[in-house]
Amino acid sequence: MKSIHFYLLTLLSIIAMSCEKLTLPEDTTSQSKGNLTLTVYQLEQIPFTASTRAATSDVCTRLNFAIYDTDNTCVKQIKQKVGDSEFGTASFQLDPGTYRIVALAHSSKGNPTMTNPAKIQFSNTNTGYSDTFLYSEEIAIDEEPLTLSLTLNRIVALCRFIINDAIPSSVAKLEFEYTGGSGAFDAATGLGSVKSTQKLVIDTPQVQKQFDLYTFLHDLTGTIHLKVTAKDGSDNEIQKREFDIPLQQNQITRFTGTFFSGENIPTSRSTDISITINTKWSGETTLTY
């Protein structure tokens, strides 16, 4: 009987250990002895070295790394944020084969959904989106360890909405709602992959005059339709205006004018355009409303 009990206990232990292996969670930290190591080297003209990572936190606060197989299934994923000891470097242990590597740098409030590489989705309802950089490439993995230094490229367009006149003290919040861009993108192209209504809500807006609206365009150029609404503390509308604003990937469009003292009619203007080169963005366009 003792022998039978011993063998039964041994068998149950083996089964328990097998079950644990089957329910291991998705990777969220680097594998120190992986055969693929990724190091973020540069973010669109911004060096990303150990000596500049503190400054780089002004550009991005989160890094996401994902590995997809040939069926576009996410097989590995690592999420990092500023302050993590390995911020900027990720290591994976992969079987030989062909994979798509995706690395993402951003300052969103949370991590995007990266299950589908054709629809990497942010869900920043009302809090706005952020500057976003992407690296995406197919590679072959064999038995030999591989280390890659990555340069991530900016894939967003930015509308910088500027109010030149005084914001009345009765305004409790500004609501920005815009369509024409996307809150998700395709990792293979860096272009928007869904039709989205994006929002940004700013409480007590008197403390700022500049509001940054990011989007993923469906092509290298596009136009967003923007509704800007000022409301009081009881949610009553004080002022509302609508604009059609042309944008370009990796460019800032500065949209500036008098919002409250201007005429309360839908406005679209494309004249008086000037372009200046910016060290962080490929260019900057100024429009007035």
C-alpha cells in the first residue's frame, strides 16, 4: 500500500507541474538569455542611448515590443515604462522561423491592444493620444543569437490647436471631437486602419492655450473634421465651431486664431500657409481660422 501511495503522489505531482506549464502567462519581461535581443537606438532623429534616456522620457514614456508568427498571431509581448531597469532593451527566446517584429514608443495613458498587427488599437477615450513611433520588420530566426538596433519612425500627424483670445472664466471645459483619422494603425504600413471618432476633453482650459490632437492618417496626407465645443459647469454650450484641417504624417499643423471673439460659424481655411523645418518633426504648417 505504501508503494501504491508513493506512486500515486508522484503521478499527481507530475500532472500538477504539467498543468502549471500549460497556463504560463504571456511574457511581460525580457528573457535574459533569449536568442533575439532588440535595442531601441533612435526615435525619428532623436538618439536613444543610456545617456539620453532621461530626456527621451519627454518624447515617450512607454515601449511595447511584440512578435508575430506567419499567421499574424502574437506569440510574445513585452511592455515597458520609464523607470524600468531594462527600458529600451527586450530579449526573446524564439523557435527558428519567420516572424514580424513590432516595436512601439508612445506616451499613452496605457498600453495599446496588440493582438492583431493590422489593428494595433489605442483606447484613449477623452484623454487624447500621444506622439507615436513605430518599427516593423519581418526577420528570420535560426539557431544563432541575433541582436538588432532599432530606429523607430513617427507615424502620427499632429494638429496643434491654438486659441489666441482669452478663454472666458465661465468655460469649465473644452471638448475636441474629430473624425477623418484613426485611433488604430496597421503595423505593416504605419497607416490608420479603422474609422474613428477621437476625443480630447480639457477641464479648466484657462491655464493653457495650446491643445495637441494626434491621429493616424489613412494615407500620408488627409483631412480631419474637428468640432470644438466650450461648455460651462452645467454642461451648457457656450461656443461651438467646426473646422476641416489638412494634415500630413510626421508634420505639425498649427491651427491658430481667435476662437471666442471670432464669428460663430463653421470655418475652413487653407490660405496663408507657411512651412518651417522642425528638428523633431519633418515640418510644420501654420493655418489660421
